[in-house]
Amino acid sequence: MTRHVADVAVIGAGTAGLAAERHARRQGAETRLIDPDFAGTTCATVGCMPSKLLIAAADAAHGASDADRFGIHARVEVRGADVLGRVRRMRDDFAAGVRRSIADLPDGTCLKARARFEAPGELALDTGDTVEARAVVIATGAAPDLPGPYRAVADRVLTNRTIFELDDLPASMAVIGAGPLGLELAQAMHRLGVQVEVFDAGDSLAGLPPETSAALYAVLSDSFPIHLDCKPEPAAHPDGVDLSWHGNTARFERVLVAAGRPPSLDALELENADLDLDDHGTPIFDPDTLQCGDAPVFIAGDANHDRPLLHEASDEGTIAGCNAATWPKVSASPRKTPLAISFTRPEAATIGTIPGPDEAGHVTGTADYGDQGRAKVMGQAHGLVRLHASATDGRLTGASLCAPGGEHLAHLLAWVIQQGLTASDVLDLPFYHPTLAEGLQTALRDICRQTDRSKPWHRDDDPRPGSHGGPSGT
């Protein structure tokens, strides 16, 4: 048995953990990074990258099969084994890059083990070793949760950890969960020729507000069924799984459960760390410092379930690692504008702060991408953008959208919101023609009119064809 002594111990070698270790070390701390596998980040292995690889294949198939609207006729053959083989090959390359960066860490940094708390700065490893650290960063990530009814049909159930290991595409698949991951994979599978239906107990898609959720629903449900406000009951069948809901029954070869990924905290024995926990067993922490109460313990990334997104995990790991290295002195770090993107087609996103329906002090501008020139040219004329701004000065505070090119529009909006620009300020910036970004002008002008901040050159009679996102767009 070895007793390891360090300034900072980091539990978990995912995105947040790697950032925490790196930045703690840059602060001069001696570090230990503890992980049972060191397999690579969730993003590289079972999340962002393999899902986008599958979506890229689906985009290629859909583009070819839908080309007849442009006068181009092609025969499309989807070879599922080849599609999934490419996904795994490229996924493995991304994951190998992460593992190489881990291998380059200083000797003695990595401890391959599972850790649990014996005290706030005392960790016991399942190898029999122990770790003593001045501060600890919890970065254990999250894992798929299999609801009780689906355990009886587990041999037919897929999660984000197993779907990319399929040898071939199934003939049919039910998707449980209409969040970003569920919808992305549902649409990708549909475009690759799989019969797909989506089920969700809630009433919205991809975490969107009602208006943009409805716009996304209108587009996606035109291709495959989406059943909201329902909890289907699964039953085993020799040929798959029977799902029953609201008097209906359908059989599917596979079921993808994408209904949530709770933090992986159970094995840590947090009761020994003297931490206050919420009703879900997650430590109560300061989102600006990532410190858990007054303890020398910090929590970052999916483990705290605050902003479970890769770029947020990286930022939180940086904050937690720096503060762990300097504990008991900790500093609050300004957080970036919230940004969440779903890579459906069209893409959907929420940016900044979305006001409640009865919240005063805000105005809203809208742009209809069903009548936007560049979207029409692309054969993707659908979607909606809603911009929110302060009623007193027109400063942009938040947005939600469902629109072609949405990932790029979302970034532009996140940047201008973080810079504190008003709708009038943004209208004074260049808008090239013809672009999807031009459609934002309709929503921006809408805000200017409501806040009495329109300038003479913020005119509605723009002569460029299709420059608007609204009825005047052509």
C-alpha cells in the first residue's frame, strides 16, 4: 500500500478533470489525477464526436436522397455496417488523441483506480493505496440512467455508451427522451433509413422555450413521429420490444434510452467529506468558484449537473483547478454567456437568459426563417428566432432559435450578448447578402421599435431580395 501526498487530487480524467489537473499544476501545485480507465473524455468516446460523425453520415444520405428538388437525381444506398465502421474509426482517433495527452502528463500524476472519501482531504483507492491532498476536485462526470421498466428488456436497450458499437443499423428504433441527444440520434437514424419514433414525458423539445420548441416539432414531426406527454410501457417480445402508450402499441427492434445522465457520485461516499448535499445527493456548491461550502473540495463538469456541456466542463475544470491550487484563497470567476446547441437539422439553441412568460422588463423580437431568402435558396426554409432584450435600453440578454445554420447564429448571438451590445449596436454591424445571418435583422428591428431606439438607417424597406426573416422577406 502506498500513501500518495499531493496539493490537489482530481477524481476523474474527463474534460473537467483534465482541465482541473492542468491548471492546478500551472499554479505550481503537485497533482494526482485518479481515474479507473483513462479511456478518454465522454465527448471523444461516447458523446459529441461519435454522435456528430453519425449525423454527418445522415446529412450525406439525406442530401443525396433529397437532391431531386434541385433537379439532381441519385440512387442512395446506405450500408449501415460501413457507416458505423467509419464512426468508430474516427471516434477512436479522437479518443486516442486524448489518451496521448494523458500519457504526456508528468510521471506519477496518474493513478488508475476508483476513489472514495475517508475525510475531506483523504481518499481511499480500490487498489489499497491512499491519497492525502490539501484540496480535492470532483470531476467524475455522469452516466446514462436506465429507468426501472427498461431493465427487463435491457438486452434490447441502447444508451449513448452502446449505440455506436452496433454492427449494423437496426430496422426500427424507439427513442426515449426528446432532449438534444435523443433528437439528434433519432433524426440521424431516420435519415439513414431506420424507422424511428420518439417518446418523452415532457411537453417540449431539446430544452427549448415553447415557441421555438413548437417550431422544431413542426419540422421534425414531419419526418418521424414524436409523442410528448407520455411514458410508454415496455414489454419483451422475441422480435424486439413492444411499447404501449395512450392505447397504442408498437414494436421496435431496439430502444435508445436518452432520458438523462445523472452525476456519477454514488461510489465517492460523500458523507465522509463533510459536505452539504441537495435532494439528489449532489454537493451544494458556489457556481462562481465551484467550491463545495467551506470545504477544500471543488466540483466541476457533469458531476455537478449545472451546465452539462463540454465547453462548460472545460471552463469549470479550469476554475476548480485554479481555486483548488490556491485554497484556502479562492476567487470567483466570471462565467461565459450560457450557450447550448442541439445538432438537429435545423439546429436549435438557447443563449443567455430566457425570460419567463410573465417576467417584466424585457421585450422580444422574432424572425421567421420560413420566409428567409437564403434559407429558401438552400431548400431549408423553416424555423424561428426569438431575441430577448432589456426594455429600458435594448441590450440583448438572451435568445432561442430553431433555424438552418443555427450553430453559427447561436455563436454570433452569444458573442454580442456577452459584449453587452444593444439591438441597435448589432444592426450597425455588417450584414452580408445573401446570408442566413441577415434574417436576424427582422428580430433586431422589432426590438428597436419596441424600445424607441430605431435609427433612420434601421429601415424595414431593405431592397435586397430575401434579406429579412419574415413576411417582407421576398
